[in-house]
Amino acid sequence: MSRAFGAESAAAFIQPNVSIITFVMMDFTSGIVRIHNGLGTYTWGGEEWIGVGSLGAVSQFEEGADVSPYGITLSLSALDATVSGEALNQNYFMRPVEIYIGALSVDDELLNDPLQIWSGHMDVMTVTAGAENDTITIKCESELAAFDRSSNLKYTDQTQQRFYPGDVFFNFLPKIEGAKIKWRDRDSDHIAGAPNQLRGIRGVGMR
């Protein structure tokens, strides 16, 4: 996938050495959390992004030519029991996650606004208790994962009425099952689905 980085960021990425910074937005029901893997606070897009340094990590990104739901894993370590306990009380399932990549100057300033490279939602949160601190790990699914998930809906009038009351699209579906349709005229032996229904017929029509 091509990337539309700003001119300064694009120039920095082709240099032998470049300072890359990753920004993560997690939308919990209690509020939006905006963090990055650097130090200090960066302001862009009208929002403040708080640095967590080496305490935060994002798993390797995957891409491919096929349409596949590549997932990622976010982790935050060196937490006390109070913070990890509060995390478990958050309503996070299927909540949005966005990840951005940016480049820094030699003075640790953003060269351009970071570019969004991944979006999806939070799936499974795990809290691991350590000897001195706890670690929170969140597995996130890509938005493309929805294509692999069954909707568990049926093509019936009952299902249609749940979403579109009064719609008659599936009203006659039960009567269609097993129906035999004669072609050309009512006395024809050519029935839709028969092996010889189109043999020798030119300009098939139905009366």
C-alpha cells in the first residue's frame, strides 16, 4: 500500500538513520486514550499524545496483496495493581483502535502530522501479574476481520422484518422453493431445471 507521508517525513524515511515514533489511539467507553512510544507530550490534530517510552510496545505490522485481517498486539508494562485492576473494568471489546507513524527531527520534533497506518478494534485484554509490576496486553483485530465473521442472519421474512418492518421482499420465498416454471406455453414439457429445457429452443419466452 502506498503511503502519503508529508514531504519532510518522506525525506527522513529514506535516510540511513531516522527517528520513528508510533502513536496509538484507544477509544474506551470511559474516554479516549492517546499515547506514543516516545517521551514527553506531542500535540497534533488538536489533541495531546502522552509518551510511555519503552513501557509500551506494538507488535510487528503485517501487510499483503490479499485482503486479509492482519491483527496486532498492544502491551503496556510497569503498572501497579491499581492501574491494571482499573483496566479490567473498562468496556473495551470492539472499541476502535487507530495507529499512526511519524518521523522526528534531530530535535525530537514532529516533521509532519503522523500518518494512519492501521485501524481496527480491541478484541481480548489480558493482565499478567509480575513480581514487581503488571502488564496489560490487548489483542486487536483489523476491520477486515468482519468479512470472516458470520452474521448469523437468515434470508427469511422474519429476519427482514427485524431490520426493515413492512418490507415484503421475502414474503413469497417459501412458495418459490420447489416451484416448477414452464417455458414457452402452459402445455410445454420444458420445465426450468430440466436437462433438455433449452435443447432446440430458439427465442425462449414465457407466457
